[in-house]
Amino acid sequence: MRITVTLLAALAVGLLPASTAHAQPDAPDSPGAPGAPGLKIKESRFHVKATGPGFVLKLSPRGLDVRIDEERFGDPATGNPIVRQTIDLTGRTLRPFECENGTYTIKTGTFERTYRISQLAKRPLPYTEGFATGSPGVFTPFVGEIEGTATDADGRTVRFLISDLVQEVLTEDGFSATAPIHGFFVDERGRVRDRISLVGRFNAGPDGRNAVHGIEDRGTCRQIADLPFGPGSERAVVTGPFFVLPFSSPVTVPRGH
């Protein structure tokens, strides 16, 4: 039963087919949130390092490297297993990435996911009932590695490397989450054409009180789309087929980006 629920939860995270997207203006004065403890992100223009419970991820235009310590990954004390999945993206009809320097349609690729559920529990509003049904487990953590090729509007091929992470913590004091997506689109000369840098953060007190959430965008790839998680999942921030938070959330663009 535990494994069945885990597999159902994974199907609802991160990867969605093509659907209608909308434009959304920046919200530079949006409230921020510190996010979940246990996940640290160091980011520069061409390098990302994420350190979480039992894993270290390094991303650059040259490659994506993930090291996982199974004995420390997530919270082994829960008794919930580490789950691994590999999804073939080749041949799927997926929403293209709309970026400042091009629109990229995935042609080939894989999405490798490693995660552990810390507990089966309901996330507070504005997480929707539809998302709770498809993803009933709290991810502590979720590690996604996406690599492949895509074509732009002129038919040129680029290589992409993307990390998709989630760290969620639920305690008596409340619920918190950090959901970063980082990535690079690299041309045949090794030059970065576009860059994904979207970090979603959520914090709420006991019973979901005083919820605060927001998304920081330091990259060049962002869209708005309606997600299939029922009322309340409209106009969410996405990049291509991957969503940041499964509901509408204000976006902040830090100065200098």
C-alpha cells in the first residue's frame, strides 16, 4: 500500500502535457517566504549546487551530477522506501519551453526521479484537493534530473540539462516547502542560449494559517499555465512541462536579473 501511494504521487509531480499558457507580469513587491529547512542552494550564472537531506546536486552547462547517500536520504526512520523512476520523454507531446531567446520543443530525453515520502498528509491551502488526490505524500525530498535535446523554431538542436527539486517539511508548527527548478539550454558551440532559475517557497503555520508563498525568477524561461489539479490550480508558474508550485503564486525578479 505504501509503495502504491508513492507511485501515484510521483505521477502528479513536475511533468505535464501541453496546455494553454498565459502571460503574467512580474510582481517585484510580492511577499517572500523562507521555504523548507534542509535544502541549501548556491547559485551563480553558470553553476548551481543544491545540498539536501542525503544528496548533493551540481548543475552546469557541461553536465548534471547527483550524489545520493541512501542511508541519509530523506528520513529513513519513517520506514517509507526510496523510490526511483526513469521516464522517457522522447515522443511525448509536452508543453514547449518559452524563453527570451527561443522556444524549445523536447525531442529526446529522460526524467530520472528519486524521492522519499516522509508522511501521508494533506498540504494546506492553496494546495488544491486535486493535487492532494494525485500527490498525497509529503516529499522530503524529491530529486529530479532531466537531460535531452530540443529544437527551436528554426529547427536547430540544443541540449538541455534541468534539475527539479522539492523539499517539504510538515510538523506541529506548520508546513513549509522549497521547490527550485534550474536548467540550461546549450547550443552546438557550448554556449548557453537560455537559463532556467525558478525557486518557489511556501510557509504556513499550524492548520495552514498565515500562508505565505512566492517564486523568485533569475532566469530567462517562465510561462503561466492552467494545471489539471482542479479549481485553484489555474495560472500557475511553469517552465515548459514542469511546474514550480501547483497554484498561482506571485513572482519576484531580483534586481540585476
